[in-house]
Amino acid sequence: SHISVMRNWLRFFALLAIIACICSPVVRAEDDADVVVESGDGETPEKPETSYDGFSDEEQKAMEGKTETMEFQAEVSRLMDIIINSLYSNREIFIRELISNASDALDKIRFELLKNKDTSDIPLEIRIKYDEDAKTLTIQDTGVGMSKADLVKNLGTVAKSGTTDFVEKAASGTDSLSLIGQFGVGFYSVYLVSDEVTVLSKKPESEQHVWKSSANQTFSVAPDPRGNTLKRGTSVTLKLKDDAEEFLNPEILEKLIKKYSQFIQFPIYLHTHKTVSKEVPIEEEESEDEEAEDKTEEGEEKEEDDLEVSEDDEEDKEEKKPKTKTVREKVWEWKHINTNKPIWTRKPADIEEKEYMDFYKALTKDTEDPIEYSHFSAEGEISFKSILYVPKKAPHGYYDNYYKKSTALKLYVRKVLISEEFEDFMPRYLGFIKGVVDSEDLPLNVSRETLQQSKVLRVMSKKLTRKAIAMLRKMAEDCEDEEDDEDDESEEETEDEEKECKYDSFYAEFGKSLKLGIIEDSTNKKKLAKLVRYETSKSEGKLIGLQEYVENMPESQEHIYYITGENKDAVKDSPFIERLTRKGIEVVYMVDPLDEYVINAIPEFDGVRLMSVTKEDIEIAESEAAKEKANALKEEFKPFGEWLSGKLGKKVSKVEVSNRLAQSPCVLVTSKYGWSANMERIMKAQTLGNAEAQPWMKAQKILEINPLHPLIKEMKKLSEDSPDLDKLQSAVDLLFDTAMLTSGFSVTDPKEFATNIHSVIGATLGVDSLEVELEPEEPLESGEEEDEEEEEEEEEEEAEETSEGKDEL
């Protein structure tokens, strides 16, 4: 019996041990409470305390005996100060440099594996992990790795690059791969954000070693006591400074990785977490306590109600299910960050239209497809690949910010973002073009932020500008080709109509940029002049180019006639173009303020001179008979012109007989080399401008009269009969003021002009006098009299008080 009792106790303890193994570890919480656990494994068992880089006290002691402490070569303290405080303008660059180094190491090992025909099962990847508690950030790759000698050589000497020798071998024919350095000055950018750095590295056929430094005079190297934990590659762990804890934020890390390294060809994974809700069963002890409470409550209810519930109890037992509760669980995962691929490295023939559109949206965050794109490779003194896009819409306030820095073109070197602000790559007027430029052999300065050679910039800028203009020209030519096929079948016409607006839509958004290019870019202004579009007197609302205008010119026409003005309505009914339109000559409407500057930049187009219809000495092709008749009229009206000029005085420089008027009595034209009426209006409208500061540029007004107009004929007759008639002077002044308005000038004396108009209206209505009979106005009381009365009353009161005081005395 004693033996049987012992057996029972042993069974009992064994059962308890089994239950303990099943239930451990446990999570205790109330129903629907927020409980954070790690990866669904319950509470993490306590680990021995370790340093920030993951080494336990025992491992630290094991390394101490084998650690070699060495001094940096070169004046490291001074160089570190330069690197940390002067070399980089933005400290977030460190993550770009470390990822770039990791990518280069992966390129090297891939080349070695291909050369040796090695089939390794270790994936080529980069993993980034952060620890908020330890304040560390780790970037690990599975690249070529470094031995002890490599660590001392590459990391012990500032600006010593492990890839320099590699490139020299490739140049000599030993290897055929050209890469940026694995480590060099870029590696030391880690001290922008960290106090201490630990590098673990494992090279094939070599032991894993640990390199440590705090940016002081020394660094240490030792074998890793944990053995080969990396298998292959390098792990860089940064102990972040207190003011750099922002780099422990997964959102910021993801943003920076996408900004600088989203097109790295190797996958980059970021260790992130998310919180999920999960239903878990309640523990046995807690469940028993709850059942006891339920029974107590049921007993109390029975006593109160005194009801039979035995059958219900049996049903409850049958339907009874295990109780659960909701916990919040933190789940860690590796998130693939650089999902976008650098499509510019592929051949255009292998890329679908949708890929170009998706890449543009990923690059620019635009919601609409681009209107046009160009994918090309440039070879020669500098080689690079590029994709340029033309957006469908101009950014809000684009021309208001025209002279600010352009960030539309991104510069990459070996798929690593170097800068978003290389405005020198593209002229300012092409700043609306978005895209990427990637080069394999671009010379950068030591911080990899700016180009070293301005000559390289000029070469690249020239090629990019030429390609951008060619892209726009192709878009314009496609539109013209579609217009030539208007007689196709109805279905094809519908498709053409959709494409027809392509260049017109672009020009509506960015036409000003092309005009600014003509003004700013003397090298390409002739190419850009072929891309500008204008309405004309014959285009019926359509925009046409100057090339098309020249092609439509009759043989006898020698000039391109244009008129500048405030808007289309003002120029299409202008007296300046009356005779030209009657003769069937096409006139270009230039109603953009920029057009005044464009004309100064391109006085001719394809050998044909541009002629303003608002300036003197306009040349119109005429027959000999017409020229003789015009000369006869000039002689006939010469005395009248002299008389009229005397009446107007300094308002005009001279009076001439016009050859451009048909229905209007007169018009004011300007001299060839001064401002036009429209330019004078523009200069006066400048917020900070001062038109008076350039009096020599003001329009010199010349009054041209129409000798066939009835008003001019009658005025000529009256001037001969009664040259000093008062009403004749008023008529001359009114005629001049109306010419000012119809010619685009503003009236110098609005009051005088209004008085003359009122006189004409009065004469028409038979009003003898325009004087208004007014009744005398009662002047307003100024209040001075009241003040005087108050002062007199105060003086009287004071006098009375004085007299009373005397009587009392």
C-alpha cells in the first residue's frame, strides 16, 4: 500500500509538470485588454544583458584577450572633424552611403560567383534593422565581406577605398567590372549620427571579425567569439546619438530608403512591426475563478426566485465553450522597400507603355499620365541613360516660382540618388520636364553631392536639352501629320481628334516656357521658334506655327506681319491691320506680354523678317500704279499735315499720309527702335518698374492720316478756309485722343477728353451750353462760434465769482 501511495504521488507530480510545460509561457490580461507580445510566441524569456552591438559580457571578455587596438592612419581627428562638420550638408546622407556600399559589395560577390561558376544559396540582399531600446541601427548585406586585413586596410585609412584596387584590376583587363568603392569617405558619414560604430564582416574562406571605433584616434579589431553568424557579408551597427533618434522611426527610415535607394537592383528589407488583434483562450485558473463567481451569482438568483433550473443547467453544460479574450500582438516582419525597378537600364523596345506610365507616377507622385516621354542613352565623353517626361499639367503657381530652384530632374549614379536639385542639367525654361539621369562614370566630389567638373555638366546639359527639344518637336510634328490626314475614314478621324490636341494641350500649359527659352537660350532659339504657336487673322481660332505661316505666304509677300496688343479682341479689330486684311495678307496676333521680348530675340524666321504693323515705314507689296497714286496723295496732303502737326505740338513728332488704313481716319504709329504702344503699357504696369527712368525708350508718336476718309477731307478743307477756327482745334484734339485709344495708348488728359466728348454730344442734341445752373450752397457750421460762446460764458462766470469774493472781503 505504501508503494501504491508513492506511485500515486509520482503520477500527480508528473501531471503537474506536464501541465506546467503546456501552459508556459502565459499571458495574463482582462478581456479585450491590450497586451503586446512578440511574434505570437508569448512573453520573451529573459536574456542575459548584452552591449548595444549584441555581445554578452562573456563574449566581450573573450574578445578582450584577442583584440588588437590600432591607430588610424592620417590625421584622423582633423579629417573626422571635416567629414562630420563640413563635408556633408545633410546628415541623412549616411544611410545612402551605407546602402551604396552594401550594393557595391553585393555587385562584387555576384561577379565573383559568376566568374567562379559558384552556385551559392545565400540570397543577395540588404537588411536594415533598428532597436529603439538600445538606440541602434544595423545595415547588413550578404556581399563580398572583409577579412581582418581588409578591415584594417579599408577602414583604418580615411579615404582608402577597397574598390580602388578592384577598379585598377578591371582597367588592366584582369576584371571587367567598374564600381564605386566599398568603403571610403562615404563610410565615415556614419559619425554624423552615431557615437560608436561596430562592423562585423565575414569574407568567404576567412573568419568573422569585429571592427569597432568611436571616431577617435584608435580602432580595434578582434575575431568574433560567436563564430560565423553572418555566413557571408558585412553588418554595420550604429550607436545613435541622442539627437539622431529620429532614425529609429520606421516611417522616416522607409522614406529615406525610397528617396535615395529605391532603384538599387538588390532587394532592401526593413525590419518593421505591426500590431494585430488576436483571440486567445483564457487560462485554466482564471477560468475556474470566473466559474466560481458565476455559480455564486446563480445561487443568489435561485434563492431570490426560488425556481427549478436543473434542466437549464444541464443544457448550459452541454453548450459550454472555452472562453477567450482579445489581446494585441506586435508582429515583426521584413518589408521589401525598393519595389520600383530602374526601367531606364533596359532597352526601350523591351518596355511597355504602361511601365513608362507607372514609373512616372512612382517617380513624381503625379496622378495623371505624362503627355510625352523620351528614353535614350548618351555615349561619348560622358555616358549616361535618361528618361524625360512632359507632365500633362503645369504645377500650381509654376511661373510664379519660375526663378526658384528646379527639382524636376533627379541625378543618380549607379542607381543611387545623388541630388534632386541639379538645375544645371536642364535650362530653367525646361524646368517643367521631369525624369531621371543615371551615369556609371560621373565624377563626383568626395561627399558625392556635387559634380567636380563643370565641363561634364555642360556636356550633359547640352545633350539633355537637345533631347528635350527633339521630344517637343516630335510631338508637334505628330500633331501636324494628323492634321494632314483629315479626309480619312470616320473611325480614324475620331482617333486623330483625340491625338490632335496633344501638342495643343502641351502648349496651353507650357507655351510661356518656349518663349522664355527663345529669350534666354541664344543657342537653341531658332529651334524653339519653330515650336511657338499663334493665332492669326486667317487661322479661325487655331494656333499655327511661324513655319506654317511662311509656307502659306504668297510669292509677292516678303515679310511676316504681326501685331502686338492686350488681347485678341483688341488686335483683330485694330485699325493697323485694316488694309492688310483687305489685301488678304495674314497677320499674326501676339497678345502675350512675353511676345514683345520674343520679337527682340528673333527679328527674322528662316530668313523672313518679322514686321510690326504698329510701327512706322511698313512695307506692303503694291503695283506701280498704286505707288504713284499714294505719292500723289502725300504731296496733296503735305501742307495739311504740317498744319495739323502745328496744332498738336509736342504730342506727335510728325504727321504722315498712311498706307495701312482703310476705314479709320487716323492712327498713331511708333518709331522703329522705340517701345510700341503695347510695350509702353507693359512697362507702366510693372509693380516695381519706373517707365520714366527710360524716357528715350518711350514711343515717339507719328500720326498717320487716311486721305480718303471724309473727316480728314473736311478738316483739310476747313484748315485751308479758316485755319484759326476754335471748333477746329477741339476737333483736332478729339481726333488725336481717339487715335490714342484705338492705337493702344492711354489718354494723357482724361478730363479734357471727356469735355470734348460732352461738347460733341451737346452739339448733336442741340444743347447751347453745358454749364449747370447751381443754387448757392449753405456753408456748414464750423463749430467755432459755439466754442467762442462757451469761452465767453466761462469768462463771465469767473468774473462774477471774483466780484462776489470782493464783496465778502
